[in-house]
Amino acid sequence: MRSPLLIVALLLLPIAGIAVLSLRPWDARMTTRIAASLTSAQLVVAIAAAVGYHARGGGSFGLTYRRILASSWGLAFDIGVDGISLFLVVLTALVTTVALLGANQGERTFVRWILLLNVATAGAFVTRDLLLFFLFFELTLIPSYFLIANYGGPARSAAALKFFVYTLFGSGFFLVGMVYLGIRHQHIFGGDVTFAYGELAKVALSPAAATLVLVGFLIAFGVKSPLFPLHSWSPSAYAEAPTAGSMMLSALLAKLGTYGLLRFGVALLPDGVDRVRPYVMTLAVIGILYGSGVAAVSKNLKRLVAYSSLAQVGFIILGLFSGSLVAINGAVLLMFNHGIITAALFLLIGGLERRRGTSDIAGLAGLQGPAPVFAALFTVVMLGSIGLPGLSGFVSEFLVLLGAFNAHPWWAAVATTGVIFAALYLLWAYQRVFHGVADGENATVSDATIRERSVLAPLVALIVVLGIYPALLLRTIEPSVVTSITASVVSPGGGQ
């Protein structure tokens, strides 16, 4: 297979799954098997693309494919990957497969929504055209809305509507900024309007114009990430969504927001970054502290993880806007690592809900006794989220804080307290749920099944392996960060 076709295959495989499942009704087990087989094949293709890209070397886009669809509208099917987007595609395929196998939900329409969300997310990560990115970005709204509204918890309707309205509102700002860049390019260079990433990178904007466009992008991607104070949709959406939906919302859709901020904000509008940097870094630090504080008093495990994710996104955005290459590398690595960790956490919490019918902390106690393997799995994932040295969360946060401290020590110093708070609220929650004496229904909770252990195994393995050997990803991420981020973005003393 020619290398560019590897990227096309990433999108065709889940589309084929939707088509096969639409041909005739299958039983729940076969529906899950068909979908998971195709997303597993997508994962294999993504890994093969990663190996091929790394073997080629360099940090620019590779495995590219471009076809003009409507030149007068500036629409092109233009795809490719670099070291920044590549592992997010791997993450998409992995999390989707784990979500399908671990969610224990084989209803045909549900699975098709999962596959459509996979297509939209992977498509957004591999596109090199802003208009095509916008179309994929908007497409994620449809399956996400129906997954929450049709399969979520008691307050699912309100949570789904809030998610939809917030994200749709934010997307409008990206659309306006994108159209402005396209028209500006046409005005300067002539010819048909284009939204090709490489072409728009040539557009010179005044600092004021770059700042206005970047603020629009910040609103659009800040909602999706979510960035404080644009986050209020996320706790209810994460809590009310079904397990697979919570996994994909937190692990994948949130990364669309942070990826968009890096790709179309930091890398494309450096003059605007210089002006907004102190404000964005302040919001990121507030998000770290606020998310940690609310997580500490949350009474529900899903909401605790939702607010913990808000704090983790704060670390990512702090790194992206710090002006330090070290911190940006750490932020990209944290996108992947947080996706793995939060997917595993929501999968484990979903297992508790199936056993006990609740994820409220007050209704859980002493589960370590009847479910020791389940507790052990939860321990490893929780420690990865805390950032224990030797696990993946530590390396990511350390690079972010190291780079940010070299460039902006005060912001980094305050953000460091978020690491301490994470240890406090996660360990406290673990003690209340797993320690103590199990009585009543808690005493009869079953341990992790062979299926659950098998599904969680790759996530837990990655948490350990990337904690010990982060160069597995960093050696491919770093050249692309250097290529994408211009010298004007990187501040003196920023950890180059």
C-alpha cells in the first residue's frame, strides 16, 4: 500500500464499519466484534503510519494526499500527518477500540455513533486544510450529542443540549477567523480562495489583526478543550454521557481543542500569541487551581475526573503558550498521556457503575477487599494521573513545568501546586472508595473480569512504558514541534 493511502485507510475503515452495520441487524456481540475489528485494523494502520513516518525522518508533514474538490470554494481533500498529529490518530483508534470493547453496549445505533465520532475525530487530526478541519470539527457534534442524549444518565438531555450549544457557538469564531485568513490570502496572492494550511501560514497579519483572529480561535478551541472559564458544559457532559461517550469526550474531543490551539493558534499566529500569552497562561493556571479545588469536593467519581481533566488541560495550555519548546513538547506528550489515563479512569468508573449502579463516592467503600485486581488497576491509573515518577503523567507534567519555569517562573510556580492538589484529591477519593470495611452490596462486588483486564491491559501498559521510556513518542514529536513553531514564538530562555 502506498504510504499516503495509509492515511486514507484510517478514515475508510470506520466508514466501512458504519456501512456493514447498516446492511442488516446483528446481535449485540457481533455488532461489537465487527466495529472493534475495524477500529483495531485502524489502530494497526495508524501504528504502521507512525513507523513509516519516523523512518522517513524530519518534522514536516508526511504521508500526504491532496485532491481539489471545489477550487472556487477553496475546498480540498488535503490530508497528512506530522509528529504532532500522528500519535493523536493512534490515540483515536486505540481509545475507540477500548471504548467499544469495554462499554458493554452492542446496540447497533450506539456503535454507529461511536464509529462516526471516530471518523470525524481522526479526520480532523489528519487534515491540512482549515475548511476541511472545520467540517470534521463540526461533524463531531452530531454523534456526541446523540450519544449523550440517547444513552446517558438521568440529566442527559440538558447535558447534551448544553454541550451542543456551547460547542456550536464557539465554532462560529473559528469559522470567521478562518474565512478572514482565506480572503486575506486571496487579496495578497490572488487566484482562488484557499484554506490550505501551508498557504495560510504565508499570510502576514498586523499584530492587531493576528490578535483578533487568535482570540476567536481561543474561544472556539477553548470551549472544546475545555479552557477555564469556557468549561461549564464539560462536568455535566462527562458525568451524564455513557461510559464510551465519557471516554471519547475527554480523551479525544478535548484533544481536538488543544490540538487546534497549537496548530492554528500558536503555530499560525505568532504575533497574536505574543500579545495574549500572559492572559492565556493566567487562565490556564486558574483552570488548574479551580479544577483541582472542585475535584477535591466532588461527590461523584465521574465529576471528579471531569474537573481533574480541566486541571490537566490547564497544564497543556500552559505549555502550549509558554513560548518554550521544552514545554510545548511536554504539552503534546501530555495530550496523548492524558487521553490514555482519562480513558482508563472512565472505563474503570463505568465498571463500578455496572456493579453498584452508582459512581457516587458516598455509596462506595471497602472495595479493595472483594475486588483486589480491580483496585490494583485503579491504583496504577490513578497514580499515573497524579504524576508519580515512573508513570507517564510525570514526564509530561515535568516537561511542561520545566519549560514554563525557564520562561515564566511565577506562572509555573503557581501551577506546580496543582500537582500537589491532584495527589490530595485522588488519594482521598481512592481511600474512601477502596479502603475501609465493605458492607452490604459493596461486600459482594465482583472483581475485574478477564475481559476487563484484557481491555485495560494496553492502557495500563502504555502508562507504565511511556513513564519509563517517553522517548518512544518524544523522538517523533520534537522535530515536528521545532518545524511547526517559528522562532518568533519561542521566547529567549524558553528552554530551546
